Amino acid sequence: MKPSAIREMGTEELEHKHAELQEQLFRLRVQASLGQLDNSLKLRETRRDIARVKTILKEKQVSP
């Protein structure tokens, strides 16, 4: 997910996306622990997407 696409989202959308990504990360970790994960890069991409969303949420909270 590109930062420019994330910046266009509203605060509520970002919070919803954050929760969705956290759920996805949980499912990926369970799959990895069971040995069912096909693409291990998906874990890293999801963690980075979470970081991007959290960063932009923080930016929006600091400067309205």
C-alpha cells in the first residue's frame, strides 16, 4: 500500500484499516506457526503497512 493512498484516507478509515491489518497479521502469524504460510514476504509487507498507517494517523492527530 502506497503512502499517498493512505494519506487520502480519513481518520476513521485509517483506524478501520489499522484494525483490519492487525487481524490479517494475526492470521498470517498463525499460518506461519502451523507451517501453512505460502508467502513469508506477506508478513513483512503487512507489518510495514501497519507502520505506515500508524505513522500517518499520528501525523493527522498532531497537525489537524
